[in-house]
Amino acid sequence: MQSKCFLTVIFILFSTLTTFATTVTKETSFSINTTLFFDQENPEKLVGKWMMDGDDETYIELKSNGVAVEKSIGEPSERYWSVKDNKLCLKANQKQGGTEMCVDFELYEDTLTLTMKEMKLPYTRFKE
């Protein structure tokens, strides 16, 4: 009789602890998984104008038609953009040589961080 009670108590404790551990894991996973990554099929959250933090004259505008307008020094230049293997790729048109540069990026809410040669460049979504 005592062994049945003991096993019942152990089973209830185990069930309670398992449920608690699952709940904590789910909540933790949700709060940690806040950085978004995209593939070629899903880049729409990148569309918009991104201003470089600390420099209002430098921006990248990623348009929904695949055109990117990039301005840092001088006049804005037009390129094409895409996402390949979780990298943001900017490709010059044929007049500009057609070269393509792909950089790592992270998107967290309204902050886009580009990583170029271990240097992180933060941009903030421009809101009109």
C-alpha cells in the first residue's frame, strides 16, 4: 500500500516538474528567438528606408521591386538587392560593372545590422 502511494506521489511530482520545465522552455525560446532571418522567398520585412545610426546622410532604401537606393558620399546610387543564404546582396547594374556584394545581416524589430569584415553597421528603419 505504501509503495503504491509513494509511486503515485512520485508520478505527480514528475508530471508537475515536466509541465513546468516545458512551460519555461517555451517562454525562453520565444523571448530568445527575436532576430529574424530570411531566405530568397521571404525578404519583405527588409523593404523600406534604413538610416545609418549617427549619420542621417547615409541610408539604404530597399524597394519591393528589388531596386536598392544607396547613399553614403555624394549622389545616391541605384543597385539591385536580394537575399541569398541569409545574406543581403547588393548588385551593381551593368554600367557600374555588375559586381555583387553580399553581407551578413540581422533584423531585430526596426534595427537592421549589416556586418562587413567583422564591423557591425546599425541602421534604423525610417518612419515618415
